[in-house]
Amino acid sequence: MTALIRRRRPSPSHPGRRRSQGQGLVEFAVLVPMFMLLLMGMLEFGLAFSHHQTLQYATREGARAGSALSNGGGKLGCGFGQSPNKAVVDPQIIAAVERVLTSDGSPVKDNLSRIPTIRIYLSNADGSQNGGNVNVWSYNAGAGPIVDGKHLDYTQTSVAWDACNRNANPPAMALGVRLDYTYRMQTGLGAILGMFGQPGGGTLAMQDKTIMNINPTNLNAGS
């Protein structure tokens, strides 16, 4: 008896299935770049936030030092025997700022050159600078005055508010410390922004300032 062998013909593929697979690939190709962009944005925000927190801590420490190094009710003036010794007040403020910026774990430790200036100024009630009453310290690695046995990385380039003219008696003056910093993006987000013509796509300008009233204490710098 002859066995009958029936050959099965391959079933034709469904056009609808092919279209569905193609659509899935297109959606995948569109969504993945968007997801990666979102992920890089979140990571970059976290890094930038860490840098800005360091700047905040640094200005706070500088302003705290400046508020404590006051005349303390002594005879104001810049002459011999008057209070405080203007030669050591601002360097102590800069040293307090630098200690934070260069501490272990600081994200700006090796990038002090991105902080071109540190400003110490007389502040108005709203936190703005009072006229031209500002001392500017500019970045100059290892060329600054010696504090605690170490050269500061900033030198004074402008003096318009002598420390011996800072009144701590009520109503006390308010002292401000301000930093300007250029943050460089550390993920590919900066390059992507640059491709779309975003000016300075790989950098972000940051600024932080802290204002504190000069305390009426008896802590005199160098007296």
C-alpha cells in the first residue's frame, strides 16, 4: 500500500505582522535617545548641584570668618594700635573659603582656576553690593599671602573697603562674600547642546554669595 505523503506549504507571512514589527523598531529608535538624554540630564543636574553646594558652604565659611573678625567696639581706624589689623582680616576670609574648596571630596578641588575671583564687600539690606565698597581677590596659584603656613591661591587685586572701616557696633554693617564659578558639564549633554547651537553648551555659569552681619564681639584680628 503506497503511503501518501502530503507536503505542507509554508504559510504566507502576514503583512500586518511585518508592519507591527517595523513600527516597534521605529518607536524603539525614537525612545532610546530621548531616554538617554533624560538620564544624562538627571546625572548632570546631580553633579552640578554638588558643585553648587560646595560653593555655598565656601561662601558661608568666608562670611562667618569675616563677621567674627570685627573691631569689637575698639577704636576704628587703619593706624597703629587701632582695630582690627587690616593686613590679616581678608586673608583669613579667603583662607576660610579655600579650606572648603580644597577639602577632601570637594568637586572643585582641582579646578580653582574656574573661580577667577572672590569678592568681599559691604552689603545693602537686600544683599546687593553697596557702591564700590568691595575687595577683589583674583586666582593666582600659590602666590597669595601665607595663612597657617601655606600660601593662598588668591591675591588681592582691588581694595576699596578696608577691614578697619567695618563697624560691628549696632547697627552693624553686613559683609558679603561672593564667588563666580564656571561649571563644565561632565556628561555628553554639553556636546549635545553644542550641536544644537547652544552658546557655551558645555559650561554653566554659577554664582553664590553669603551675607552676614559683622558681629559685635571682642575678637580682633591681629590685635
